[in-house]
Amino acid sequence: MRNIRLTIEYDGSRYQGWSRLGKNESTNTISNKILDVIKKMSGEDVELFCGMRTEVGVHAYGQLANFKTSSRMDLTEMQRYLNRYLPMDIAITDIEEMPERFHAQLNAKRKVYVYRMITGAVPSVFDRKYAYHCFRHPDKELMDEAADLLIGKHDFRNFTSAGKSKSTVKEIYNIEIYADPEEMQITIEANDFLHNMQRLIIGTLIDIGLEKRPVSDIRAIFRGEESASLPCDPKGMYLQEIQY
């Protein structure tokens, strides 16, 4: 069996995330669209493992996934086939054959998300589906101060919407906030993310930047004395890369 790794770019606007299981199960997901084309291409029902399960409405510049197949199709032909039959909002940007033991989820070491927020006075017509618009310009210094409190290894159980998780201890390596008069970008790099963790963190940072809550709330949220802010709008969220 060959182990094929895909690098995937997608616009998550019209999908129910990478996959949608349980009581809200849906077939309108990124993974199902790719699996349908793989089956058409190879005649096989395969398992598709991803580096990070993105949520409803979240986009990706560099999702990584792998599947095993007995197909002998050339990699270039395989990539062309997938891109020919996938919807135009999903693209395979790279394809590579990997060692048998490679696993996109289990071997991932770092995951990077970036959030785009337009802060100009007039909402952008062309960015309206791919960036959140904020009519006020958040205070970057307050956000930087709060971000420093999040960096490191912490129990993020109060920064997730998941009911249960095996381990809620994660490590954030870096949070960078870039701002100019028209746009703000927040980049978060961690070893892993809990369900909605990155959106809850960014929603909280934005509220702090807008002075809706103090910087000290970060420690209070960790202690369970305060709740995180509402998750940020997913349309501005992108899975930027996964490192192995």
C-alpha cells in the first residue's frame, strides 16, 4: 500500500468544517468531498487523516492529510485528477508519497492559525467573506500584554467548547499580532488546539483590545473565575500550516 500525503487549500465558507460527526453529522464537509473524488479515482474506500480538524466556516492555506491506497497512478496524474473533480473551493497544492508509518494527525508537532481582521472605517466589499470587520481599532498593546499570559504550557479547559477531552493541557509557542491602519492579523502557533480553542482565545483578545474586559481576565479564565469571550467569527480564521 502507498501512503499519500496531500497539502490542501480550501475556502471553508460553505462547508461544515473538515468533518462533522455525532448529533450534528453532515456530509457537507471538506473531507467528504475529497473522499468522494478519491473513491472515484481509485475505486477504494479509504480513510483520510488530517493534521487539524478545522471547524465550520474556517479556511486553510496548508491543511495536511494522508491516505493509503493500492492505486499505481502517477502522483502528478493523481493531483491533476483530484483538482479536476474537486469543487473549485478545494485545491490539492502538493502531493507526496510518504513512508508507511507517516500519519498526518499523530506526527504533527506544530500547528499555526492566522486570523484576519479589517479595521478600516469602511468594510471591504471583496474581503467580506474572508476577514472579520471591526469598526473600532483594538488596542494592540493591551492585546500583546494579554497574549503574553497565554504563551507556554497551560490547562486550556476553559478555552474550549468541547464537553470532554482526554487532555486539555496544550502549549502555545507564540502569538504575534500585526496591525496597520487598515488590518490586524493575529497568528497563534501551538503544539495542538482543543475544539474552538483558537477562536475563543482570539475572541477574548479582541474584547481586551476593545477594552470590554481587562488583561487580568486571562488569569481569571485559567482559574475558572471568568468565562472566555464568544468565539471570533470563523470567516477570518485560516489554518496556515502544520509542521512535522
